[in-house]
Amino acid sequence: PFCALRDDSLAVITMGRYAKRLAPLIFGIPGGVERLSQPFESFLDEAGVTDVFIRNYLSLFSFLLQGLPSYGSPTSMMAYMMADLYRKGGTCLDYPRGGSEAIVQALVRGIKGKSPDGRVLTKAKVDEIIISDGRACGVRLDDGSEIRAREAVVSGADAGITKNLIPSGKAPELESFFEKQWSDFKPLNSFIHIHLAFRGDGLPKKHCPDFPAQWGVVDDWADLEAPRNVVLVSVPSLLDPSCSPDGYHSLHAYTPATEPWSQWEGLDRRGDEYRQKKKAAADFLYKAIERQVPDIRSRVVFEKVGTPLTHE
């Protein structure tokens, strides 16, 4: 497990308990363990996999896992995921019990458990990182309130967002760092999402071949990274009834990191152009959902659409 990895000598202790399981990986791989870091595409070439459908399927699997086809996915990641998915006794696709909210609640329990005085604030948008004498000393929220730091301000946002939260001219050393380290990095492609709650009358209540808990739609196998070419749809309530009230289902559909940021950059979220583009994105995702549930639009009781600006 990743939690056992560390960069000091004590790694011997945390990794030692897994020695028997690690030995075959370290010493039993032809060519050495470093081959696990090679692109999965190279592994397929060396293994003699030539069937077009199999290669496309595995490349799609890579793409859905981390946003890059097999040429950009490490063999180690694919080996782990495929061993877990196709374990003995049948295929296995893990979902968190209670949905993604259960993961958040687990993190909250961990924070409060380690720090009884710790607080977790939701719906608390940070408008600005407060700088004093060149040092970050707190944050200002969009409601005008301030939270002062005792020791440090830690940002979990990406470099672009963090940079925009720092008032210009307040931290020249940090601004210089951002300019030198990140000026050449361009925004990656983003996502469009749709979250739905819909009536389940006449539909299966559990995962089955006629109504699977997850399916994908691919328009063109030749270019998996093309905008709006691949859609992944999940219905977690088919696996965990607690994800929706009785008689209803919850659903999430999205494009896996193929939506160009440039097409949304600078749009006013309250403007007509943004609303029209958001509706068009929802219509596109609905078409993928309709492959499995043709009358989905008449069943919907709740809809939430996300765009690249939602993730900004």
C-alpha cells in the first residue's frame, strides 16, 4: 500500500511486513523491477498482443484510470488494477460504501481524531490568501471572514489557482517562483460531468447484464483523447442501495479529461453563452446515458451539470 512508502530509512520497517509479497515482484520479474515503470504499450508490444480490439480495450482501460491511453500509463498501475479487477472468483469493481461522501466523512474523522481542535469547513470558498511581511498568515473567505494561521497556510489547490489567490505584489519571492517553475505549463484538458437522480420504476434494482452499474460509450476507437469521444457512466445505487432512496437511482456520467479548457476559459458563468454551452454539454452526456436508459430525461428528478469552470 502507498501508505507504507516513505523516503527515509524507516521505510524498512513499514515495508518489511510486506517482504514476502514484494520479493516476487522485485526478483521475479524478467528484466528487473524497473520494467514496471515502462509504458504499458511497450509491455503489450513485448508480449506480442496484436489483436486490435484487445489493444483498444486495454488502452481505454488505461485512459479511464488516469486520463492517458496505454502509451502514457505505467505498467505497474495497469498490473495492479487488472489483478484487482479480474481477481479469482470473478470480476470486481470497487465502490465506496455510502458513495463518495463516505470518503469525505472518513477524512473528517481522521482530521478530528488526530487534532481534536481541528475544524472542517464546507462551502467556504477562499477568495484570498492573506500575506503579511511576505509570509502567508491566513485566508479570507468570500463572505469576508478571515481565518488566521498559527504556523502555515497549506494549499491543496493546483499551482494556477493558488497563484491567483495571492494578491499581486504581496509576495514577490513566491511570484518569482511561480513564474520560473510554472510559466511553461499549459492548462490540461478538463471534464464535463452530469449527476442525476431519477425514478427507477421498471428498471432493475441491482447490477445485471441488462442494467450494468457502469458502462462506457466510445464513438471513435482511433483517438481516445479526442474531445467528447469517450463517456463513462456509473450508477452506484445498483451496487449500494444507500446511494439513493427506495425507488430511485443515482447516476454520474463524465468525459475523462478530454474537454478543452480553451473553449470555456474566460466565460461568465452567469452569461447566456455559458448557459448554452452548459446545456449542450448536458445534452451530449444524456445521449450516452440514453444508450442504456432511453427514457432517462423523463425520469430525472434532480440534475447537476459540471463544466471545466466548475473545477476552476
